Amino acid sequence: MATDPIHQFQIAKWIPIEVGGLDLSFTNASAFMVATVAAAGAFLFLSTTNRGLVPSRAQSVAEMAYEFIASMLRDSAGTHGMKFFPLVFSLFMFVFVANLLGLVPYFFTVTSQIIVTFALAMLVIGTVIVYGFMKHGLGFLKLFVPSGVPAVVVPLVVAIEVVSFLSRPISLSVRLFANMLAGHITLKVFAGFVTSLSALGAVGVAGSILPLIMTVAITGLEFLVAFLQAYVFAVLTCMYLNDAVHPGH
Amino acid sequence: MTSLVVDSATGWLDCSEPSHYVARDFETVIFRGCKRLEVLMAERNEPDELEQRRRKLEDALAARSASSKADEGNAKQNNGSGGFGNAFKLSGEFIGGVVVGVGLGWFFDRLFGTSPWGLIIFLLLGFAAGVLNVLRAAGRVAEFGSQARKDGGADDPQRK
């Protein structure tokens, strides 16, 4: 049981709640989502309460995060896209902090649940679609009609483009989810080797050094992946928002 | 202070070609100093040459910031597309296309009772969309609706 690599992703109901036949229980996933929001919010709040012209260490980290996302959004969606800064920044901070919290031993990784990442991706795509139609009306549909295509194949190309557009939330959510899931399973499997090998006696203990080194190395890699996936999520969000701000650009 | 070269013709400090013997931050200090110097010079009624020099300086600064930005972008790109990340990214793109195609086809069949034709057609469409996604992610095909770039005005935010 201790070495079951999937066990860590099990949802446990902490406070069962049921409203009208719907299961709205407060689970460990909910608890860690709350913890993520609290940690990110508390960090940003506390690091900016004593603002100084010469920033303290925490303040400069908060400023770096701001500058990072702001320049990313400005580069990919232009100044018109800056009205989405709160959305992109919240998404980035949520994913990043959730990934980091998941790396703490015995903590639950919120972003390893496909439904969580899928909900985040649907939020992004929903924003793109709603804002695109609000801003450009039916002109938003031009996004699906590439120019310079012979009229005969336009219906086929449009169908492919529409499916491709609809697949964006899937690939966006699957990427984050798969990375976190695979990383945590790998970590657990290698760590499991250490215990099961060292149970074999002196030779096993000597042999378990290799998976131990791997575990340490993979932990380091996971920190990189935690940041990278949050970054990729934010970049893709910016790119998709750019389509909503300027379709057919 | 080796970077401060005095222009023999005008006797001014020549800052248009920053030398690399000083630290980066220090160079910006020097640039700032030069700008102030030029403002002072402007009050001496020598606008033509001054204008020229200022433009030269602005060009140099713009080129510098642009190149450093491009470098940053490249570095990030390289980081983001390590082998492992790339594999996940591309396979996710492809699977996404196929899954959406199948989902749409199944939904279509349920709605109109055309089983199995909706599933077949949308699976093929999904396959095509998946390949398109992969090619797009790999940068081999133009991005969504980027047709406007060919007829100019890529940076025009008003274009719709």
C-alpha cells in the first residue's frame, strides 16, 4: 500500500456535504485548492505591504512575477490584451503554487486531477469565445476561415479548424495534468525502489543508492516542470486570448 | 572609463558606439549621462548635428533592447521545448484533436441518429485537426488566422 504510486491521487472526503443529490463534499482536493489560493494570496499580500523603493527580497519576487506575466501578455496579445492581466496572473499563480505545494511530501497535487486542469482550460476558452463574440460579433468566425484557400475546400478546412480550435482546451488541460501525474508517479516509483531494494539486505542497500540518486534528481526536475508547466499554461492562455482580441490578425 | 571616447571633430563625448569594457549597468549610466549632455548641448543652438546624434543613440538603444529581448525569447523557447516537454506537448496536441473529433462525432450521432457516419467523419476530421495542431505547435504551419500577415500590417491592432 505504501508503495502504490497511484494512491497519492485518491480523493478523500473530509467534510461530506450533499445538496439536492449533488455531492459537494469538501475533499482533500478542495482543501489544497483553498491552501493554494491562501498561500498565493498571502505571499503577494505580505510581500507588498511594506513596499519600498528598494524592494525587499519577497517584494522583488512578487514584482518579478508581475513583470514576467505582464510582459508575456503584452508581447503576445498587445496592449489591448492587458485587460486580461488579472485572469492570466491568477491562473499562473494558481497553477504555479498548486504545482509547488504538490511537491511537498504527503501533500495532494491539485493539478494532477484532470477535472481541475480542464476547468481552468474551459475558463480560458470560454473567456476567448465570449469576449471574441462580444467584441467582434460574427467577425470572430473569420478566425476559422484562412484566406487563400480555394472555395471548394473551404468547408473542409473550416471543419478542421473548428475541431482544432475545440481541441485546445483538451490539449491545454491534458498537458498540465499529464506532466504533473507522470512526474509524481515516477517520483513515487523510484522512491519505492529504494525501500523495496534495501529490504533485500546489504547488497540491496548498496543497490538502492542508484534509485535514491534518481529520486533526488527527479525531485529537482519536478521543480523545473512545476514552473515550466505554469509558464506554458500562461503562455498558451495569452496566445488564445490574442485570438479573441485580434481574430484574423 | 575607457568607453568614453572624445570625438575629435566636435570635442564631445562619443557614446554612439558603446564599448564593452564596462559593466552593463554602468553603460546605461553613461548613456543617461550622454543624454543629459546632449540636452545641455541643445541649448547651445546646434540642433542639426544634435538631432542626428540623438537619433543614432536611439537606434543603438533600440537595437540593443530588441536583440536582448530576442535572446531572452529564444532562451525561453529552448527551455520550454526540451525533449520531454516537447513529447508531451506534441502528443497532447494530437490526442486532443482526435478526442474532440470522436466526441463531436458521437454527440452528432446521438443527436441525429446517423450512427456510425458522424463518428467516422468526425474521427477523420479530428485526425486532420490533430495533425494540424502538431504542425502548428512545431511551427511548420501558420498560426490561426494569420493570413493578414501576408498582405502586410502584421502589427496593426485595428485589423479585424
